[in-house]
Amino acid sequence: MTIQHIIQQWALSNDFLHNRMSFICGPRQIGKTTLVQNHLKKLKQEEHYHNWDSIHLKQKFAKNPLFFLETLKKTIPPGGYIDDKERQWVVFDEIHKYLKWKNLLKGYYDELRNSLRFVIAGSARLDFFRASGDSLVGRYFLSRMYPLHPNDMTGKSICFSDVWHPKSNHFHLESSPTEYQEACTYLLNLSGFPEPVSIGTQTFYRRWQNEHIALITQEDLRDLSKITNISKLQTLVYLLPERVSSTLSLNNIRQTLECSHGTVQNWLNALKLVYVLFEVPPYSQKISRSIRKNKKYYFWDWGLVNDSGKRFENFIAVQLLRAISAWNEWGLGNYACYFVRTKDGKEVDFLIAENELPVMLIECKKSDTSFSSHLSYFKDRLGAKIAVQVIEKSNIIKQVASDSYVISADCFLQMLP
């Protein structure tokens, strides 16, 4: 979900959160802490931010488990009920590092849910630990933060009620302004992570990238898994970029790394867990001789992919995943992303489906404006509502048939949340 849409959820908290806590997860260094601190700053409630990495906080907690009530500007009245619009916000960052954090948070929420709005922020470990056990079920809604979108770069405001989604009756296309085209190119070259984007140089980005991978593999994976051969796992990370956009053969990887099939799969699962990779499975319903087992893998940081065509496909994959996440979190449907491929080589990069029913086919091309015959083939056989060929070249909008288009990425991304 985009930064804008998380903020919109908070602004309309009664409509979106319905008295629940807001959990914010996502990759390391994606901007979660900055997001929650800016939200509190806007509300002039900066002192309501509490980071559980802080020794000072741990000391306050040891003396008073309800330490955060001492910072409130307004006291909680007898009975504990405060009108939704008047409730103060309390942010706990990295609270999952406290051993009994679930029971503690459950107690805070059950006692104070009619008085305060709680936001809980964290990365892979929060996402992992929240899913193990059910003590918090029914007490929060989860939002995942994704890498930056051109809308974030240009300040384009997207309203929840106006954004396009697969159930919309009108597929609205319009040309993009120059600054939007430049934002797409900038992100494509520098990843969607705030720090390298803000610095804006390739030299800094390369240094940041190496440090980022080392931090995740050496710290997060150490805490969440029993993987000991970190050096081979890091080798796997650097083997995968050239395999982006293709189905991954675990057997080839196994032979290269001289380890078992099961070990490679465990490593891939671990890299998904810590937001290095995500997978796109094959769609096989209604398709004879379809690929059914092998998956595609993409990076959250598309800048790891050197090949420009594959990097562009990875970039679009992340933006599609963001949109799908937003639609699902808004309750618009149950959407998922797949790819389509038959054993005789017919393939389309992405398929968006709702409840397993095809909605939109997307093929990525660097500059080829000739509509892919595979898009037409699968649109007819799957009954998809829309087929789109997305190209990197700017400001092209071409309708080639009913609900079939060739569109520049900058024009296409304007429609997505």
C-alpha cells in the first residue's frame, strides 16, 4: 500500500480501522518510522512515538508498564470513552522485540481501545511473529508498505474513491506530464527505497544496496531462521537477478550451490520472509498444457537486476503487487497476481485475478509497440476483461482492439494506487 493510502486510512480511521489497531509492516528501510513520526508531527503529538529499541523506554517501562499515558496531552476520562475524532494516537515501533509483546499489546488494546488509536510498526520480524499465534486476532488491520511509486515522487494526490480498480466500468487512460515520466525513469534507475532515492546517485545506491543485503541476511535471517550458511545464501541472492522474468529451476540452483533441493527452497522462503524476494505463481485454470509448478521470483529492490528489460519487468511487478495489496486492504475484492505460460512457450508476464477469475493480462516490453499475439491468445481463452502491453518508452497510448492496449508505463501507473 502507498504512503498516501495508509495516511488516508488513518485520516478516515473510523471508516477503515473500525476501532482496531493499525499494523504497518514492510521491507527494512522502506520508511515506516518516518511515516509514523510525520503523522504524529502533523497532529502535534510527537511525544507519543515510542521505540522499543530505546534503553530509556525500557527503563520507563520497567518502572511503569503504562508509561505512555504520561505523555498524553489529554487525560483519559472516567469510563475511558473518547469520541473517535478526538482520540490521541500512540505509536509503538519495534514492540515485537519485547518477549511477551502480544499479551502486553492485547492488554493495552482491550483496556484503552475506546480512548486511543494504536499504530504498531515493524518489518519482517513483526510480520512473522504476529502470524504465529492468535492472541491478537480481531484486534488489528495490517497494511504493508511498498517501495515508492511515481505518485509519491510527484506529490500526485490519489483519493480512495477515485482510484481505478478492476471492477471499475471505465479504463481511463491519459497522457502523463513530463515530471511524471521523469519520476518513472528516476525510480527505475534508483530503486523505490527512500534513502537512495533522496540521495540520487548511483555510487551511493550501490553502497547502500550492499549494506542493505548484508544487514538483512546477517541480522533478520539470523533471528527468524536456523540458517547457518549465510555466505551461500548471499550467493543465492546475487545469482537470482539474472533469472528474474524466467521460471526458476531449483535443480539448476541446487547444482550451482552444491546443496539439496529442500535447502534452496528453504532459503527462498526465508528471503521472502525478510522482504528480499516475492514470488509470482503460474495460473493454470482453463489452460491446457500450462506450466503448473515452477514460479517466478522478483526483488523488492528492482535495482538489483542489471538487465534493463528484466529490471523494467521487476519494476512493474512491484507496482502491480502494491495495487493488489491496496485493493485487498480496502476490501474491494480478493485479488492475486500470476503469470501465464504453456509448455509450448506461449507466455504473458502477469495476470491479475479476482477469486481465481482472470481480470487483466499485462505484458512488459522495453519499446515494442506491436501488440503481443500471446496477449490476444490468452485474453480470448481466459476471458480476461482487459489486456495491456506496458512499455518503458514514454507517453504512448494505443488501443489495438476492444479492451486491448499498448500503454507507456508512466501512463499505466497513473491509474494504479
